[in-house]
Amino acid sequence: MTSGPAAHGSANGVVPDEREPARLGVTLHRVRLEAAMSLRSARETIADREVILVEIVDGDGNVGWGECSALPRPGYTAEYLDGCWALLRDLLVPSVAEDPSSALERLAALPGHPMARSALVGALVDLDLRAQGRSLCSVLAEGAPTAARVASNAVIGIHDDLGELEAAVDRAVGAGHRSVKLKIDPDHAVVSLRAVRRGWPDLSLSVDANGSYPDADTAISAIAELERVGGPLGYVEQPLAADDLVGTAIVARRSASPIALDESVTSIGEAVTAVSLGAVGVLDLKPARVGGPLEAMAIGRIMTAEGIGVFCGGMMESGIGRAAALAFAAQPMCTLPTDLGPSARYHRRDVTAPFDLVDGYIEVPVGAGLGVEPDRDVLAESTVERWRFP
């Protein structure tokens, strides 16, 4: 069992330069993005999206950006947007701004709160790399070849009306997506998969239950029925609750389809536990969920060493979070299509220049740092709350 390196500030070549540490200026922007579509999962329906953007400015005028993509309520994980805002405002931002030295190491050592931490980590790394003129994608790769564009897997929400479901899949395929992941729950899984497979018999399909099956026996029976109706599945994501790794390992041993984890892995320790139990065959690895791109790389190396497939998931994030995720999705360890869709699929107007889908692929930014930054006019119009330190 390999453990992988710790995800601290020196990981992956992201090393703060040798300038004398100085106080940083930090602004939190709570941004509301009007939805182009809603996405219904077994847990919730997401329409208009609020995220927290972290803007850090150093004494030389360099600016770095990060994003906290936590959802409005606990459910997907224990974190939620208001809680992240309070933690950033009251504790994390003052600590980092007043003493930037070894900030990445201190944030990595903080127990829990990976989505709040990822926003500050992302902004600090972006700040440093912009000052050095280096891209996040290339620095994470440490000289390994990276993809200039990544295949986009269309994520389709739960629909009560099968005609609406079929229309959503038709739009996704027509837009160029070559694979589809259906959100499912116990009430909609079989009928939804049957309808999609009837219309698209050769389409690459996976499903995501978001932990909606109550126990291993129920999940095993349900997956067998899905495989009977839909044929081979790319993977079945998160069939059981996030903390039921023992049950998930039982499901994995008795299912023909690979079992993917998402909510269950928010740290390196949880990743190691999942591998040790045999609970994971594929990992949906979102940098925003595990503390940022440095920890995502460390977890990805563990998975790669164990022969486990990795893909980068999405959080219906803004262009800031999407750029950070794309930098990770372009890494060689990400061998499956990303869940990152084009901006227009989720938001009527993004805070950055939109990411577009071209022939089923999304281009990876190549500029310094994240390679993108917000349009200041759009940011001002979209911001519903702002807080500055100092």
C-alpha cells in the first residue's frame, strides 16, 4: 500500500519565492451566478449558484484568485457556504494575511474544512505563480506531458418526465459530449437508464447515486438490475453514504461495474482507507473537495500507484474554480473524461471569459497561474456580499 507524499506547500514544485513575507490584502466576494439550467441529484436541486471567490493582493500588486464551491446546505459534504464564509472571514484569512510565511503548510495541517481551505490555497498558489509567470497546469505536472484539452462528460440530473430526460441527453450528445453520467436515486434509476439506453444504445453511460441506497444488499441488487437494463456501465458512483466504506467495499466485490467514490474521499487519509478496504475502483477527484490542487495531486498519485482510475469532477463552479479543476484534469493521472462542462451549460453569465465545448472537449488555460481572472464589471454586478482584510 503506497501512501503518497504529503500535500504541503512544497508539493509539485509550488514553492513560494524568497521575497520577505509581508501582509497580504484579501477580499472575499460572495458571488451569485444565474442558472442556465438546474441540476437535480438524489440529495438536492441546484439552480442559481453562489460561490465564494478569494482575491489576494501582495505588496507588489500581484493578484491571486481562489474559489470555495461549497453548496448552500450540508449534504454533499458537511461543509456549507455560510459556514465556509464565516471560517474564512473570522479565522483563516486573518491568519494567512497577517503571516503569509508557511501559509500552505499551516492550511494543509488544519483538520477538516477542505473546501474552505482550498479557496485560500488556490488563491495563494495563483498569486505566487502569476508573479513567476508559470502556469498551474505545468507546475502540477512537474515536467510530465499534460493535455491541451480534456474530454467532457455530460452530467444529467434526475427528471420525473422521461421525455425531458431524453431531451437533455439529446442536447448533450448534440453538443459533442461522447459520454453521459446520469444522476439517479432508487425511484428513478431503472426507468431513467432504460429510456436513455433505448434511445442511445451505444452511448458510454455511468450513473451517480449520491449515496442514496440505504445499505450494501440494496445497492448490490439495484446495480445488478441497472446492468441488466443498461448493459455495461462505465462506473457506479457513490452508491452508499459517504462514511460507509465497509459497505461500499462489499458492493465493489459483488458488482460487475466499477464502483466510483466521490463524497467519501475528502482527504489523503480517507483515500488510503478506501483503497485499503477495496472500496474504490474509480475516484471522482475534485480539487475543491480535498483542500486544493496540491492535495488532489497527492491523492491522485496514490490512486495511480494502485491502478485506480481517476477523473476530475465538477461543482457547477465559476470560471475561477473551473480553471483550477481543468489544470488538474489535464494531468496524466486523470485517465477518464472530466465532469467539467462548458460555462454555458450551468451559468447564464460566468465571472470569467466562458469555457466552451468544442467537439466534446474543453481547452485547458495555459496563462500564468490559473490562466483566467474575473471580468471586474461582471464580478461587481454578481457580488452579493463583500468583505476585506485588513
